[in-house]
Amino acid sequence: MAYAAWLSKETGEHYRLPTEAEWEYAARAGTTTPFWTGQCVKTDQANYDGNDDYAGCGAKTGVYRAQTLRVGSLPANPWGLHEVHGNVWEWVHDRYHNTYAGAPTDGTAWEGGSGSTRVSRGGSWFNGARNLRSAVRSGNAPEDRDDKTGFRLAGDTPATPDDRVGSRAAGDDSVKPPDQFSKELPDRSPGVSAADITEPTLLMPRFDFEPPMMALPGGQFQMGSPEDEPERSSDESPRHPVRLAPFAIGQTEATFAQYDAFCTATGRQPPDDNGWGRGQRPVINVSWEDAVAYAVWLSKETGAAYRLPTEAEWEYAARAGTTTPFWTGRCITTDQANYDGNYDYAVCGTNTGVYRQATVPVGSLPANPWGLHEVHGNVWEWVQDRYHDSYQGAPTDGRAWEAGGSSARVVRGGSWYGNSRGIRAAIRFDGDPELRSFNLGLRLARTLSP
């Protein structure tokens, strides 16, 4: 409460704790099932103790992180909210009542009653799946503090068509929730240009089939691996400086939901999902030619200049200012990337024994310092460049290297199927432009106006 009051004073906006009704409305995001994910939830969708099942649905995955995750590490619900199930219990404004008999029906906080305890919602990393359900409630003394409880703020900012998802018709006093199947979404980045970008900036989509992008400022970095990097390949040499102009790149790999919209609109055969599911999983079984066609279609539909990233842009974005084998440092673990954890790298401890043997939904794992998820592992990502077996003669201005080389195109980042050596920031591989595979997808880039 004190934090919300301070933030309101500092910003001139009205921040507060959400009411219990607001919290559940937002967490459900239009769903009526125990979880926004459906009848069940998994530990790649929420942070909880995966040693117990819920209603025999398969919530028992054996994964128990025993701590919080960074916010935004796990998939968002259909209205864009992350970690509404698990991670930490979240304080709401209402007093606790042991039933809803007599509860307000207008969304206001329920302050009546004799008890002093306040409600918390959502469950935590410490709980089993049952206690993560959208409907579950807990009561605690208002002075309680522990390592399982936090909060999420609400705000009473004026609702206008420019700052709200949804719309209000003339004479209609009801706020409409976002429609996950609608085409048009508010433009959260009107008029963004390269000159505006001085730090990594999230560009929200204007259409529901458009990916969220991170606009990155230009800069210079050393591309390739240093000669003393363990288990490097010769095609990562010579290490060389590259200076890039500002550009935007996908916050995540392109998803099945996004790519399937392209297939539906163009009558293209949708790629196989390998039995793992579609939606927010990264699209797989797409060729370089498919990826280019998708970018061309998306550009036409949105008016923005979508394309595949150049190889230099990809590595610049993946490194996010780091010079180590991984953005995480000299080592990486399977709670930071999706790879085969049965093998070590440079005796650093990457052999965790965890091997998921499938993709994970985009945004499931922590983002790098510039806000990009799954740049190491999950799926290999097509870039624009032709493959050359060394960087001798490579462009130094961030352009795609189209001259010479082979007809094969470059893929970067590694996948769930490979070991930790094969997901380093410098690792490169090549594939024929028509190649499709269960460990191969894409991440889009976007050219910014001057």
C-alpha cells in the first residue's frame, strides 16, 4: 500500500492494489477452466512444485525450482499477463471472507466484515498445482512478510482508445476485454524511428498476428569467437568489429500462432508441430524460403518492413553487450536455455541431466539483458546471409553477406536437440534454403525508419 501511494505521488497516476475481482478477471483472461492454460498447467507454463499432480492431469512434471523466477520468464495469458499462476502469491486489496456470500458484484474491494486478514491470490513457487488455480484464495495478516508473497499493481488511468486494449462504443459504459481473435490491436509504437532508439525498447504489436519486437540502438561489437574460447569452430573466425544501425528484432522466436495466420491467409500448408502443440510454441519445420515468404506477407499486411535478421544483427542482439560464450557468462544451465543437458561444456556445469526433447513455448526462459528470450537453444533460427566458412571479407556494417559463399543459408542459436557447445552465441550452421526440420524456426527483424 505504501509503495502504491508513493508511486502515485511520483507519477501523478493513481496506482493501488487490485481488487480481488479485478485480479481474477485479469488472471482468467476470458477462460473458465482451473487455469488460463485449460484443465491443467505444466512447469513450463507456471512456477510451482511439480512433484504433485492435480486431478490426474499431468501437472506432476518433477520440476521444482524452489525459488522465484524473473518476471516475464513464463508465457503470458491471452491478455498479456505473466505469472498469474505461481511464482509468488499476490496481495489484493480485499479483506478475507470465507465465502463469497454478500460479495460486491461491481468489482469494488470487499472491505466489510470483522476480520483484519487480507486476500492474496495466484499461488507461489512453493505450492502444488492445486493452489495455482485461478479461483484459489488465501488470507494473511496485513503485516505478514515471507519469501512466497509479493504483489501486482493496478491503476486507475483514464481509459481512452489510445491507451486501452478494447473499445467503448458511444453510450456504452462497459469496458470490453481484448479479443484474442480480433485482428486490430492498438499501435503501441506509433511513428517509431531509428533516431528515437537510445536503449532497448519493446515495440508492441498492432495486430494479433504481429510479433512483439525489441528495437535496439546501433553500436559496435566484436563478431565471432575469440581464439581462446573453448570448443570453437574455424568458421567463427576471424573475429572482427561490426558497426550496426538501429533495428528491431523479435522479442521471441516466431510462434505457430503467428505463422499459422500467414498460412490461413495465403492458403499455405501449415507446418507440422511434431505433436508438441501449436499456439505459443516456436514454429518449426519451416524453410528459409518459407521464412522469407512469411516476412514479405507480414510486411504487406502491416505496412512495416519485416525481414530475416542479418547474421551480424542476430549475433549483436543475442550477445546483448556480452563477449562470453553465452549471454549468461562462461556457462549456461537448462533453467536458462532449452538444450540437451546430458553433456558438459568446458567443465563448467552445463550437464544438468535435464533434456526436454521438445521445444518450450516462447518466453518460457529468462530474457537476455536486451529483453530477448531463447536466443540460446529451443530452435535454430534462419538469418538472411549465405553461408561462408570463415568471416574473411565479411561486411563490417551489419549488412547481410549475399556475395560469394555457398547457396546454403546460415542458421544461428542452436536448439533443444543439441548440446550446450552448440548453443553458444558464436555458433554457426548452414542449411539448404528449402530445408525443413523439427529443430529449425525463425526470429524476425524489422527495419526502422530513419
